[in-house]
Amino acid sequence: MEKRILLRNMRKEDTQDLFEIFSDPQSTKYWLGRCDTMDELKRMLKVEYFSYLKRGLSPPKVIVLDKRVIGVINFNEEFDGIGRIGFILNRLYEHHGYMKEALEMFMREGFEKLGYHRIEALVFHDNEKSARTLKSVGFSYEGTMRSYLRYQGRLIDIDLFSRLRREYDEERIVG
């Protein structure tokens, strides 16, 4: 299949596209943080960027379609050969398979380049779109962690999904 998107490091000129994503209540419904102003976004990006570097993680990648940033994907935690993935997509680009394509590319990086033996995703329990997308690229639902996260003043149930390196390798051999 021909790649329609590109994953690359963020650039300063991406801010307007990122603001469109991170200021939209629908796009950020399941994201821990929304930015109502461009200054808030710039501050968030700076803090996040240095947080990644401080923890030894590579900074988040932007998902680019026709020179336009339509989403962000990252490994937001790493421990004992496990990478925890996070992603967000501009809602105007949903239902076209772009996030599925980005996840496939990012899994390749996690397993083949970074050497993870497991990639996890934590998903709000009622976020059915993300759950479906993860399952479509081979992630398995492992269970629900009840009252796992305090978000906007209430306790949220979180679903845990994972993909193992051996499953990834088996699929590539058979595939």
C-alpha cells in the first residue's frame, strides 16, 4: 500500500495546524489538555518537548498529509522495553485510515528501531474510536483499570491495549 502520510519531528511552522487540533474540544475530548490560545499551545509544546528530552524519549512526531499537520503520535513513556503510545488526530481527518497508517509506521519504529518488546496504549473507557483503531492494527484489549485517572474532577476508567513484538514479527512473516 502506498503511504499517504509522513511522520516527522515538529517544526515551528506547524503551530497553526497544531493549534487547530489542540484548541478543538472534539479533537481533545480524550486528550489530557486543551489550549484555548496560541500562547498556551506554544507553552505546552515547549514544556512537553523538554519533558521528553529530559526523560530520554524522542519528541512527539507530527502526522503530515499534503504538507499539513493532521495529528500527533508519540511514545509518552518508556520502561523495561515497553513503550506507551499516545496519539491525537484533527477530527476533520477522521475515518480515512490516517491514524491506522501512522500507528503501523510508529509500531515499526518502536519494535524495529527502539527495540521495544511491547507497546501499550491507555484509552479512556468510552473512547470507542481509538479502541477500534488500535484493534485494527493488532493491539489486544487487556482490561479496564477502574477509577485509574482523575480527569476534570472525576475518576475515569482506562482501558489497556497492547501489541507484543512477537505478534508483530509473526504477522510480518505470515502477512
